[in-house]
Amino acid sequence: MHIYFSGIGGAGISSFALLGVQADFEVSGSDMQESAYIDYLRKNNVRDIAIDQSYDHIAKVHAAHPIDWFVYSSAVSMGQAKPEEIRFCEEHGIRTSKRDEFLNMLLDKKNQKLVALAGTHGKSTTTAMVVWLFKELSLPVSYSLGAKVSFGDLSLFDPESKYFIYECDEFDRNFLSFKPYLSGITGLSWDHHEIFPTLDNYNQAFRDFIAQSQHTLIWQSDLDRVQLTVNEQITVLDGTDPTIDTLAMPGRFNREDAWLAMHTVARITEIPLATLQPIMDRFPGLKQRMELLAPNLYTNYAHTPEKIRGGMSTALEIAKKNNQELVVIYEPLTNRRQHYIKDEYRDCFKGAKKVYWVPSYLAREDPNLPMLAPAELIQHLSDPSIAEPAAIDKQLLAHIKDHLARGDLVVAMTASGHNSLDEWLREQFTTAETSSK
């Protein structure tokens, strides 16, 4: 079967393309621009990738090797009224779907049970932690991750596995396409406002997801948030359990993610939490989640107030341990989101000596919303004096190098993708390291 993945350079679809190859499908795909994920796929035997999403290109691909199934990302379907690739497939009777239908087919065909990690924040980290535990326990596992890790590929299909571990995203209501054997809710706060126009819309989607799951692990605070009561399908985790803070990793949010991951694996395998904890303490982390780029310089994916506070918690623990001042570079993710969360910034950066606030990373924007500049967003902080507008340029690079020379801890809270602050930092510091050798 020939499967064509559109939007193959994104974190989600790239993982599925890799799964397709591992499950012995013929795989090709396209995107609008190059990305680190495309580089990763090409290095892992997914080489038929084009930076061309035109009608003519997919027609040539189909003529050479008939496409059986066209799988596309939500970003592709939302980017334009009728994408040319989708129009071609409809005109030629090619099966067309989002990624969820492909995964459901794979699970059904290979008889694997879905273990889904869902939530507003923490799901990438928690999913990676569950996979880490499986691997360290030498248990067969299939999975799909939303971020790169040092201990495995973006995804893996193992025919010997009974379970498929999956980061289940609520964007575009994708997670409602699944009926998990076990789900874990990592933490909730209203997000993706273009899909869920009210808080209750958002909470209802999670209520529906929990109802579709055979069993769910959830924090008491999140159970209260979605206004559900405990039943035989729900296990509640106590966020005040003192054992959580005996875990080795810095940052309260990270320790909570680890606790949920441990409970997930313990429920499946019946291995005691006490046995899992020393394995969890060795978790090496994942790309762009407090990832060290250079001495005292970290990058951290953070786009909601809760995620920012989580990153700050981790950064402040590291800074306190090393007697450092904390400097933050903040890149908001989408102008659209800023209109909903600007009043929640208040004390998000409390504890930072300095915040450099760069323009929002733009994606899937509403053209009817005015652009909110850094100077305007800074005014929503409880103490605007700690922050200043900045651009991703030589001046910002000079500031970063100056802070690093002083021994400060510098953490970039950033978006991800082409032309993001994260990509720019990697280019600057990789170049600097290479030229110094």
C-alpha cells in the first residue's frame, strides 16, 4: 500500500510517516518548507519527500506510483479552503483522511491496545517517559512521539508489542477519534480557542474523551475542572502526594508528569511504583523540553501560561542550585492565542531577573485579529519593568552572550518550527561551536 503524507514536516505527521515505513508500507509525502523533521525522516529511510504541494506534483507522484491513501495534517486542511493535493485526490478517487484514521487502521490490523496521553500541557514529556520506562524494562513497545528523544526514534512499530503509546492531541478534536484502552490526562487549561470557542467546549471534549476510554488516570484538580465524579473507569491521582517530590528531575511539572507516567506503566505491567522510580530518575529528557543547547543556555517549548510557569519552576530550581540569576527569552506561539491569554501572563515570569520578549511566532492566524506587539503584551505582566521588547537579531545574540559570560542561566521559552527562536538559537550556537574548533 502506498501512503502519501501531506504536511510531512510537522511533528505529528512525520512520526506517522516513520511508522508507515516501519510497518512495511510504501511512504512518500510533501510539505511547504524544509524542516528538522524532514531531515530526520530522510536519515531514517523516508526519502521520497517533496517541498511542493501543488496539484501537478501529486499528479506526477500518482502517475509513477499510484497512491492508495492520502493522509494529511490539520494544518494542511486549515491552511486553505481546498488544498490542491486534496482536490487531486478527490477527483481521482484516492482515499483521503487525517492521521487518526490511519492509526486506528494500524491498531486494528496489528491488534495493539492504545495507551493515550492527553492534556493541554505535559503530554509530550509524559508520553516520552512512558516509552522510556517500557524500553528500560525491555518490554516490547510501539509508540508515536511528538518530540525527538535520545533513546529512540520519533516512532516505532514493534509487532511483538501489546500496546501502542500515543501522544493524543486535542487540536482539531483529533483525540475524539480514538477509544483508548488506557488514557492519562496530564493537565488541563483552556487552549486552541479557534477550535473550542468557550471553556465549556474544551472541557466537554475531555469529558467525551474520558467517556470513550476504557480507563483513565487523572489528577484530582483536572477531574474537578471538567466536573466529573469518580467511577470504576477513573483512577484519581493525588497531586499532594509527598512521594512526587522525591523524584530526581527538577521542576514540579516534570515530577508530576513522571508520576503519571509511572502510574500508567504500573497499571499495565503491575510493576510496583517503587521499582519504577529509580528508572524514572534516569530519564534523559527530550528535545526542546529544558534542552541544554550550550553551557547555561536552555530551550523550552512553552506556549500557555501553565507551561510557562512549569518551565519557570524548573529553571528557578536549576538557578537556585547553581546560585545563578535567571534570564528568559520569550517567543509567544501565535498571535491568535495572545488575544485569549494576555491577561493571564501577570506573574508567569516571577523570579526572572530579565525577560526579552520577541514577536509572536505566526501559524494558522486569524486575519481579523490585530497583531499584538511585544511592548503591548509586556504591559499585562504584574511587573512590566522586568521585560523589554526584542527582535531575533544580532543585538539579542549579544545580550545572550553577555548574560552567559556573567554566569547567568538563560532559558528560551519558545515556539518550534522553521524560523522560530528555537531554530535561530540552534543555528547561532552550533555555528559558534563549530567555528571555535
